[in-house]
Amino acid sequence: DSCATPAFGRDPLPLVAFPVGGLYRHEMLHHLEVGGWRWRIGYSSASLASVCSAVAAGLGISLLPVRVVSAGHRVLDAASGLPDIQGVRLALYGSSGLSRAGKALESQLLALCESQVLSV
């Protein structure tokens, strides 16, 4: 789910990313590295709203969930030459000996994740 603004034509490619360890960052950087793209981090924030706003303002491109794409974004497809990233998988790991509260939290997280997948 790549979103872009006029930043796409720049070299090195300016990126808008979450901080190290943040959502989608590793996936985006890995695919660009494998594809031989020259890139730089133009803007970084831990806030999804800030990342979306920075992309819309032209500070760089980013990998974002489809559900946050707005009129201020342009979606780049495989014809752009960028890596064709098919999606990011989310995994939930839980201990087999979870307490009652832990099991309730696990159940709520699974329900939330399933609702997000179905709404995208």
C-alpha cells in the first residue's frame, strides 16, 4: 500500500517512516534495498496521522495501510517501478498459560485484528 506525492521523482527517494522498530518501516526499507533503490528518511514520526500528513505534504513516500489513504495521497502501483508489496502480516503470540485477563485480552485483540482485515 504505497502512497506518494511529488517526492517520488527525487533521488535519493525521500521516505516518511515510523521510528526504528515502528510499523511498516522494516518492510518498506527491506523491499527498497532488495530493489536497489537509493533512499533517505525525510521525516519520521511514531504517529500514524503525522506520517499520513507528511506524505500528503510531499515530504516523502511511505508504506501505509489502505484504510488511511486519503485524497491527498497517490497510490503507486507496480508500474511505478517500486517493489510490489502485497501486504504485511500481523502475528499474535500468547503463552499457553495465560491468566483469565490475558485470555480476555487475547480474544479482544484477535477480534480487533479480524475486523480490520475484513474492513480493508
